[in-house]
Amino acid sequence: MDSSLLPISETLSKIIEEIVLTISAAKDVLVEKHSFTQLTGYLERVVPVLKELARKKVDNSENVRAVVEILDRETKVLKQLVVECGKRNKIYLLVNCRRIVGTIQESTNEFSRALSLIPLASLDLSLTTNEEIKSLYDVMRKAQFRAAVAQEDVLHNIESGIRERSLDRTHANNLLLQIAEAVGVPKDRSAMRKEFEEFKREKEDAQLRKDRAEAIQMEQIIALLSRADIASTPKERQDVYLAKRNSLSSQPFEPLQSFYCPITHEVMVDPVETVSGQTFERNAIEKWFADGNMVCPLTMISLAGGKLRPNVTLRKSIEEWKERNTLITIASIKSKLSSSEEQEVLHTLEQLQCLCTERESYRECVVLENYIPVLIGLMGGNKALVRKKALDLLCLLAEDREEYKQRIASVENAIEYMVRSLSRATGEGVSAVSLLYELSKVSNVLERIGEVHGSIFFLVMMMKRDEPQAAKTASELLLSLSFSEQNVVLMAKANYFEPLLQRLCTGSGDVKVMMAKALAEMELTDFSKAALCDSGAITPLLDMISNGDPQSNQTAIDALSNLSTVPRNAILMIRENAAKILLDLLDVANSTSLSLRERAAVTFMNLAFSAASPEASGAPFLLLQSDSDICRMFVLVSLCPNIQESILRAFHVGAIQLLVQFCEHGNLAVRASAVQLFFSLTQDCDGTFLVEHVNKRSLEALLRIIRTSDRDEEKAAAMGVLENLPTDDTETTDWLLELGALPVIVEIIELGCRQGLPQNHFLLEKAAGTLRRFTLPMNIEMQKQVAKAGIISILVRLLTFGTPQTKRQAALSLAQFSENSKRLSRPAEGHRRWMCFSAPAEPGCRIHGGVCSVESTFCLLEADAVEPLVRALYLKEMCVCEAALQSLSTLIEAEQLQSGSKLLYEKNAIAPIINLMSIEECGRTAEKALHVIERIFRLEEYKSKFGQLAQTHLVEMTQRSDGVTRSLAAKVLALLEVLPNQSSFF
């Protein structure tokens, strides 16, 4: 029934009911939620006013009837709008958001006008209602509604794309993502495609409604968004492409005359139109104006102001002509990639790369023309440049779409070829890692990359290359591959430990066990073991022992056992309380299995031995923290009897202060034990700590033992303490001289050389080590004092017998003497020709040039030390070889290079020095040998004679070393003309 025929109160009641329904439905609108919230706020205030009007039974006056008609009409409009905004497609609503906001604005204004028409004077309304009506009228009259900024941005981009006839896929993808964000659609492919398909059906509805304007607008939007990935399936795109390609001829189209610029006579790129109606290339006409010409080049009409307008239509026509011709080109050159001529294939690949770089649509044509299998076939060929170009082109394609990544990865052997390229020349490897990284962004392809044999290893090698970008890409790809624990283990086996350590710290219990098991079973170099512990492997392994189950304990102990064979690692473990944790496992009162206790015992033994080894000296630590722990340590004797010798070395350093006092004990047995323990502890003690606690009185007590004891073991232990005192502490040296230590040391060495008894070897070794502090090159006067005692000839004799350490100490002392020989050598006086009876000229030293002697210049040649030192180079003990090498190297310093090298050649020393460069496990010796050979090879004579012998060792050093050593080895190879001077090894 027409509302105008109903009583006013009944009509108002129906309006109130419709408003309440509208308010409720407005909660579910899909767009412009803010505007609808603002509107419903006003409507909620209108309802009480209308309820009071309905109760008053107002008369049917003209003003009241007008109020009711406006409210009735606008309520129906708003109700219909709310229903539409709650059910229609979200993209459709977004496109119409300005209309929606306009409708809300208009209805709000009409509500305000209706409120102003209420005859308040003739109605008996409460004062509160009157005030509310006035307030509502005012606020609704001033209300402003605008579309959300995000929605306005989307509309602007849509209009811009339609106006410029954009065919760019990236623009369409970005626009769809922007739309999805603006209307709250999930950004996954299926949800966005569903919304887009619904929008296309809205266009069909508009056509059925014969709403031509809306249908045209929606058709333009659909054409714009159809370039997006989600708008069509791969098969649909393939079909469209083939249909378009087949509709074209096989020859490119000639450009229309209108495409040419009248000034440059070339096809235009950015055509602009002048006020004269003529079109030119922008750069050309702007240069025309810049040259002072302000008339049209064709019509001579004045162009004052130089205003230019883009000729969008012509530009689009030129772009479409180019695209058609490019499509024909892409289709026609594919066969050239099968050519046997490498240059033709390379030219074709470069042509394709230029096209793919220029525009995304050209990349799509290359993919749809099925170039991908052909390019992957080229990757498997034997032409390096072709492989690299194919990789680069595939990488360009892979960057575009997930679909392209899947296409590339699905070709047989594609991933295998890429992995193979990782190991090849620098450029090809860099291209391969970039392509693999792009493909890895697809999860199933990432899994396949990790499954290809050698992929992890080659990526780790790539990460360590000198190219920063390639290394970074490889690192990011490895990070992605670390989703798999198996991949993480493979990375660790390739010496990339970071992912393994991360899982060892934060993984689940099973993952931690897996990582610990890998560490236990891996064959690691000492360098890798040290790197693992420096990077934090110890703490999580100890936590597994403290908090884990028997399986965790076992794998963690095995891992620690593997790592603890390196002395510095053992010290780190001791500092992290590993000894105490292992002792807890060894406690027979615990329920720990015998097998686990045995594993703990072996690991503890490694700690004791490693911590007491020479390589660990100078690094203070506490193996055990308390006397009770020391007592518990004896449990090891029953489990592993072979480590009893290391028990003393496990004693804590804090005992030194007490032991110094016991060295003067009246009970000789107590004194002997104290000295022996004192010596053991000084091997592991910090030099500064020793200096603080060993004073002149202590030294006097030790010298007294050396002079008076009838037990060589006790004398050797006391001498060993003196040897272990820091050599750079001059105060200790002065005290020793003052107490007469030097004659005592010399006497022991002389006696040891005369007797040559095996039981004296340890004492002789310690005496030779102590003597070194008196041969330091910075104290020449002390050196002369020692030389006058005849010690140099004794040192030469020590090179031929005794322990390896004795030989080492002798060689090092000779090296310290020899450092000053050149400085002390006196210039030889020549024969005076005018004096018939003058003395003949003094013979000069062939090495040092002047007059040399053993006592005055400490000359190795005069001391007949060279040959024994050369023989020492052949010994299997590297410590002796290194010391002998250090001594011999003093003969080729500075200007002595020529004469010294000749002497070494004559004494057959060069070949054994070269062989020392191959000793991989003794890197320091190999480095010293390398430095000596580098100096000798500066002389052409020896470079030509020994270059071939040295070449293999030098190449190995460039591969196993890094930093300065690697560069120096490469430098020598460059001298031998094996490496170019610009090699990356430098």
C-alpha cells in the first residue's frame, strides 16, 4: 500500500522498522565500512526521535507529510544500498565506491532536510527531543563522506591504466594485489582468481540490465586486469599466444609512415603532439626548441610556449607494431639455436636476452614459444660461453613467474646441469647459483635442488668464493635448503657448520641427537674442529649430557670426544666445566651404563692429553675445580689405566704457590714429588702467573736441587721449571745470572754431550731449552758471554743426538746467535801493496763478507753448523725441521741472499726445504719453508733448477691455505709463470 495513504504514525513505525534493519545489515557491508559506521551512528539517533513523533499522533499536515515522504524514500535507498554492499562482488563494489559514498552523502543530506521540516512549534515534543532534532539536523547537514584513501588510490591506478592502455603484466599483478588489500581479499592465487571471475560475471549482469556505460567500464577494467597471472591458466595463455602468432605472417611488418619522426626520420619511441597538430619524437622536438626554434618544423606555425602533449594513441600503435614484429622474430630465430656454429648460437642468445630485458611480454613469448627445453639442452653442452648465456637467459625468465620456474625445473636434467655448472669457471658458476636461487623460491623445486648429488658441496664452495654477490646468493640458497636436517648434515660435511650449530642449540630433542651424531661420525680436520668449538658447539653438547636421556648423552659424549682431540678445544671444554660433567657420569654410584662410562672416560682422557700437549701451552685453565674432583678422577684409572700419566697434569694451577714452598722441604722424597708436580704444572701455566709466584728465592732453591741432587729425574724437573719461565722476563734472567745458573747449565750440556747416556737425555733437553733465554738476539753481550764458554760448538753437536726437543732447542739457539752475525762481522783488511813484508789480506766470510769467527760473530759457517742443520731437515720430527729451517734462513737475509742461497745449494738444502712445503698437518713449518723458497726463487738460477720440483707443492698450498700464505704461494707460482699475475689467488 502507498505510504501516503497510511496514517502518519503507522508510516513512521514502518520507517523505524526499516531503519533498524538497515542499521543491522550495515554491519556486514564489504566496502566503505567507515562511512557506513558513521551513517548508522546518525540513524541510531534518528530512531528515538521518530518513535516520539509516532506516539504523538501528529496531524497530516503538508510539512509532516513531506518529512515522512523524504524519510521513507531515503530509508529505502539506504536499505537497498546496504544489501548491495553486503552481497555484490568486492571488486565491483570497489569500482563503485565513489557512487556508494555519494549515495550515503545524498541520503544523509536528505535526512537532515527532513529533520529541518519538522514543525517543532506545533508539536508537543519534549525539550530533550527538540534539542536532539536540532543537533541531528546540524551534524547531518555538515557531515562529509569520502571514499577511503586506499580505494581512491586503486581507482586512480585503474583509470590511469585504462587511459594509457597498459599491457604490462607487472602493473596488472600489482593492481590486483592492491585491490585485494583494499577490499580484504586473501592474497593467495585461488581467492583472487575467484573474486576476479565473479567480477567478470558482474559485467555480464550489467549487459543483461542493458546498462551500457557500466558494461563498457567493466570491460575496460577486465581487459586491464586480464594481464595478471591469476586471470588465466597457463593453457589459456598458451592458446591465446598460438592463435595470435599463427595469425601473423612469417615476415616482420614495415612501419607506417606516421610512425616516423619528421625530424629524425626514425620510428618514434615517445611521440608528442604540438599545438600545430604535428607529432614528433619528444627528444627531437625538445632539442628543436632548445636551439631557439619556436615554430613548427613542418607547418612553420608559431609554437610559443613549447607546449607538448603525449600522443598516447600513436605511441600504443607503435608499441603494438613492435610487439607483433618481435613475436615474429622470436618465433623465427628458434631454429638458429640448433646451429653447429657457436657464434651464431651466441648471437641468437644475445638477441633473445636483449628482447627479454626490454619487456616482460617478450619474456612471455619466449616461454610460450617453448624455448626453455632448448636452453636447458644448451646448458648440457660442451661450449662454456653458450652454457653461461643460456643460464643468464633462463635466470631472466625465472625471475618473472612461479609458472616459469616450474617449467624450467620440470625439464629433464635441468637441475643437474645447473649444479654441474656451479663447479665450473667463475662466470658460469655465478650464473648457475643465481638461477638456482630463483628456482628455489618454489618449495618443491627447492627440495629437488637439495636431492641432486653434489649440490650442497658446490654451494658451500661457491659461498667461499671471492665474488661477494655470488657468495651471498649461495649463502641465502643454503639457508633455504637448511629446512632439511639431512641437508644440514651435508653442509657440515662440506665445512659449513652454522645451520648444524643452530639446530644443535634450538632444535627438538631428536634433531639435536641427529646433529650430535653427525658431529661424532664426521671426519674433521683440526681446523674444522677448532672452528666448531669457537662457534659454540661445546655448550649445547654439554647441555645434552646434563639434561638428556641416555641416547642424547651417548651421542653428545661421542661428539665431544671427536672435538676434544684438538688441544685448544679441550681447554675450552674444561673452562665450560666439561670435566665435572664427565666425572658425574663416571661416578659408579650413578645408574649410568658401563658403555656410557667408558665413552665418558675416553673423552676425559682426550681432555687430559690434549690440555697437556705442547700445542696447548700458554693457555691457562682449570681441568678440575676442587680437591674432591681430583679424588674422583682416580676412578678413571680402573676404566682407562693408560691415562695415569696424565693425572698429574690434570691438577689445578692454584697448587703452584704451595709447591714453590715444598721445593725447599727437608724430606728429599717430598721435595722430589713437589718438583716433579711443579714441573708438570708449569707446562700448562700462564707465564705472567709464574713470574708472580716464582721469585729469586725459588730460583735459588731450584738451582740448589740441580747442583746437589743425585737423581736425574729430579734435576730434569727442576731444570724444566726454569725452561718454562717466560724468556722475555729480564728480571728472571738477571737473577739466574747472579745465582750462577749459566755455568751450571753449560756444565750439564757438556757432560751430557760427553756421556751421551739415554737416561740423561731428558735433563739435557731441559738444559738446552733453558739455555735459549741466554741466547736472545737482543742481548749481544750475553750472547758473547755464552759463546766464550764454548757453547756454540756444543749446540752443533746436540744437533746429531738426543731427543727431538734437544735438537730443536739447539737449532733455535743457533738461529738466535746467527741473527747478529752480519752485524758483528768485521771488515777484512786488504794487502798493502807498497809494503813488501806486509801481512797477507785477511780472508772474508763468504756469507757475511767480513772477518768471522765462532766466538766473535757466532758464524754458522765457521762453526760447521750448516751441514748438521741441513741433515736435520730430513728428520721426521717437524719441530726439529722447523727450528733447523729457522736457523738456515738467517743465512739468506737481506744482502746475504746471493751468497747464502749458493751455500744452501752446495749443501743440498734447497730440495728438502721444498719438500717441507708439502707437510699439510704442520702448517707453520710449511709456511716458513714457503717464505725461504720465495726468497731463493728471486734468483733465476735456482728458480730454473728447482721450479719444477716446487710447483706441485705450491699449487697444493694455494688450495689448502688462505690469506697471506695463499697469496705468497700464488706469487711464487707467478714467478714460475704457472699463474698469471692478475690471478684471483692474489
